[in-house]
Amino acid sequence: MKKKLKRLVGCVGLASLPFITGPAYALTSGAGEATLSLQSSWGSGYCANVSITNNGDANITSWTVELDLKSAAVNNLWNGTLDGSTVTPSGNGTISPNSSASFGFCASVTDGVVTPEIVSLSVEGGGDTGDDNGGSTGDDNGGSTGDDNGGSTGDDNGGNTGGDNGGSTTDTEYDPIETGCSGYATRFWDCCKPHCGWKENVPTGLNALQSCSVSNSPLTDFSTQSACSGGSAYTCFSMIPFKVNDNLSYGYAATSSGDVCGRCYQLQFTGESHNSSGDPGSAALKGKTMIVQAINIGYDVSGGQFDILVPGGGVGAFNACSAQWGISSSELGSQYGGLLAACKQEIGWNASLDEYKSCLVKRCNSVFGSRNLTEMQQGCLWYANWFEAADNPALKYKEVACPSELSSNSGMDRGSLDDISNACGN
């Protein structure tokens, strides 16, 4: 049975609160619940995520979300198909009970940034456990503050713990790691097709990661050669990291070799740097948690190392970014370390955290903002703000179930394999 509910969802104008992130408002229809959360915003646009959750006891077989974008125009959308103001699934629209699907989009504005709204949700199936009188729910406790450096802040309220027993989870708060493995995080974005983008590199029953064209359009041929090997397949812009709340972010990473595609890891930062004693960014990052999904391997990545995909993080051994973005290699900063390493070379190795962050923000805006590479700009600003411009921070880690936001975006869900490991060395 098809169920549809139209209702105007309350919103907060971004003119007075320019940086709003995290879950904000939900709309229910039958067993379906759609939640829109702004991931980031800036003077001329924003990026948002919409999650559709099945609260029923049977599969939702299809769904449709209608948006009110105000004066904005969508310039990029992933995991969905946009027709006017209506979004439908780009593939299979089935959502199993207690699971979620999601899509994301970025939009540019001409008349000041105004929060987008979900004005209707239609679902088919899902059983009869949903509330047909659903409306909007808001979280009044999630504070938002403006950051003069152009970063985004968010909602202080997480959800509940993520499970370790396989599958995907929509929870947004994770128990501290008391025991676990020791490791560290580095950063890169080389624009190459990731290792997990080839079907032969993923386990049987697991979808390969979709790659994108030079213009960031999804490719359907998984055999397309990497741009780093003379082909035309690149990393999709949707692989940028993003903030969930002040203490939690999601993203993607390269790890060491092995059966890693689609595995997720909880990273808990210790406040120290792996190799830069006294790094102020690593100290500021202490206590924060990040969940990353492995989509790539690096032959120069060691066990316990998580090379997080961060635009402007350095191209490393390969560089397809100059060709894709029309950017000289010198503008991308140091080959290893990227824009932050260039900032440290510019202002010295003993500058304050504010000085490093300010320099990094300026470079993010200059390299990406000036070219309308909106998602790349926001991923870069995430590194300057939420990640505190930390330089190779040390961490504790363990493998966990993947959040649905990561697995639905990548298309890789290892839940059916039920093979979470407690071993160190990733």
C-alpha cells in the first residue's frame, strides 16, 4: 500500500545561523521516516544528506522524497535521481525493516542561504507500524555557531552505540575504546580509481565501489581503467569526510593490503601525533571519534595506518587530480601532506593552531572554492575545522559495523558476511 504525507517541515534560516549541521528534522509517512541534515554550509551554498528509515516490519519497496529548495539550485546529487524537486532511488529502492537508505546533494544559492525542507515523503510497503499522522521533529539542543574560518559546526547530541556484530547501523554515538589496537591517521586524495572499485577486489556477494568520470558522473562499467593508469575512472566526490556532530565524523580511507573492502573502523584519537611531537591539532582532536570505511589500499600504507580521503590532503604516489580539476601540482601543496604541509612550510613549524587552521582554510577556499569544486572545498574545510588540522594523529581503533550513511553511499555493505574481526593490523 502506498502512503503519502505532505507537511511543511520547520526550519531555521541560515542567514542568522550560517553553519548548521547534524540531524535536524524528520517527516514520517507510514513506516517511512525521512530526515534531512545539513552537512555543511557557506555563503553561496550548502551540502545536505537525506536518510529514509524503515520503521516497519516489512520491506519498503519504493520511496519518493519531495524537497523545497527555496532559491537554491542543485549542482550535484548522489544515490538518487532528481526530477524537478522530487528525488527517487537511483537503483533498487528496497529498504528492509530497521534499515535506512540515503541520498545527498549540494546546492548553490543566489538569494542568501535558506534551509531546504522535506515537504513530502511517499513510501510503498513497510507494514503498518508507521504513524500516518507524522510530522516534524526537531532537536533544539543542537547548537550551531558561526566560524570565521568558514568551517561547519554541528549538533552536540549523538545517538546510541554502534554494534560490533556485522551489518549496518544508524547509531551516532560509540562507546570509548578501552582496549584495542594502536595506530595513526594520515591523509590523501589522489583522484585515482580506488582499489575496491574493481569487482575482482571485493568478496563474493559484495558490490564494488562505483567510480566516477572526470566530470564526477557515476560510471557503470566497473572495468574502466583508473585515471592514474591512463584510463578515465576517478574517485567520486561523494567520498569526502563529513561531520555528524562535534565529536563524531564519518569518512573513507585506504588501509593496508588484504580483505579490507567495505570494512569499517572506529578511530578514537589520543591527543598525540604519530610523528610530530607537540602538534596542536592532534592535541585538539583528543577524544573525538571517526568511523571510516575502507575503500582503498596503499602499498605504502602500513598496518594500523588509516590514510583518510581528504581533498587537499596530498596526492601521494599518484596524481590524477591535476588533470581532473585543472589544478597545477604546486597548488595542491606538498606531495605528501598536501595543503597543511604547505602551510607549515610557509608559516613555520611552531605556529599556533589558529594560524595553521586559518592558513589551511584560505588554501581550501582558494584551490577549491574559486573553481566551484564545492564538495572538495567542504571536505577540505572539514579537515581544517572538525579534524583540527591535526598532523598524523595517533589513535586507538577497532573494527565495527558500518553506519548506514557510509555503506549506502559507497554501496558496499558487508553485513551479510558477518565477519567483523578483532585482529590488529587492519
